[in-house]
Amino acid sequence: MTTLNNECSLFNICHTKWRNHYKVHSADGTQLFFADNSSFTPGKPDLTFHSGSDDKGPIVSVSKFVHFSRSIRIGLGDPANPNGMTWEELSCPGFLHTSKYRMETTIPDGYGGFCRRSFIWKCPAFKADHDLVDEQTGEPIAHFDNSVFSLSKDGKLYIYRSYGQAFELMVITANIALIERRRRANSGGGSGGGGGGGG
């Protein structure tokens, strides 16, 4: 991952013309991930992330919009190897509270081990920006800035505090899932998923 300084990493989020795919670039322009967007394919996650510039790269993460729910399931790894998958959930506390998603994941505890920690995605109702904060401390962890004027760019994702590459991948995957979830809702696509949730 590209680090701007000791505390902040920058990722540029782009999409293809019909939003069939999303692309993630580092600050220096290197494409890191290619995300295949699937709305109607039974048994397939809504977003499948490949390492590299196209869908020929290895699958590194997926996201699944849960049917009849506003929750989003995030899986790190390749579903073809279910024993190697790590599944987490972005939980939304109800229809009237869609501006926040809670995400819990495992991070290094600073003492050579690991611990569970919870984070909150704040998604303002009338803005396409997202903020990720530590639920316990309120510390800013990441920010997605949608203030770009481009037909192919969604915005810039800043990760201020990283707990390793797996955590950064979780944040990137969750951020694009939130972008796509909002897009489908605004276009009348609802929250239906492509299928197969895993976990």
C-alpha cells in the first residue's frame, strides 16, 4: 500500500462507464485492485476484488449485500477456499439509522497478539462522503472524499490509521461496498445482492 506519511495512505477509487467494475489505485497511480460488480448473478458476491489490474488476478476479498437487510457482509480471501476466508459484517441498526454502519474486526493489539475492535462508518444522508472512526475513542481512522468532478472517479480514500494490510483491505472493500450500496439505492436498484453470502 502507498503511504503518504507515517500516518496516512491515499487510494483513488474509480469506476468503468457502466459501473460494471471498480478500480483502486495507489497515490502514485499503480492499480492495486480490480472489483467486479455483479447485481444479478445467483451465487456470486455483489463485489469481487482481484489483486492487480483485471479479473485475472487472485481474488482477495468480496462483499455481499444481505437480502432484506441493510447489512453488508465483507469477506477477506477467496470464497473458493472457504476455510481461508475471514468474514465480518457491516451492521446497520435499522431503517431509520442508515447513516451509520458498525464494523468489527481483528487487529494487532500492540503486544504481539490480536484483539477485536469496533469501528463506525458515518455516511451522511445527503453526501457521498464516508468517515470511519474508532467506536471506543472516536479517533478518525479513514475518510472517503467524494468531492471530485470526473465521470470515472468516485473519490479519494484516506486511511489515517492502519493496523496492517488486512485491515486496509477491509477498509477499502467496505468503502466501495458502501459506494455501490448507495448507488443502487439511488438508482432504484434496492439492496438485493447477487447471491452467495458465505460465512
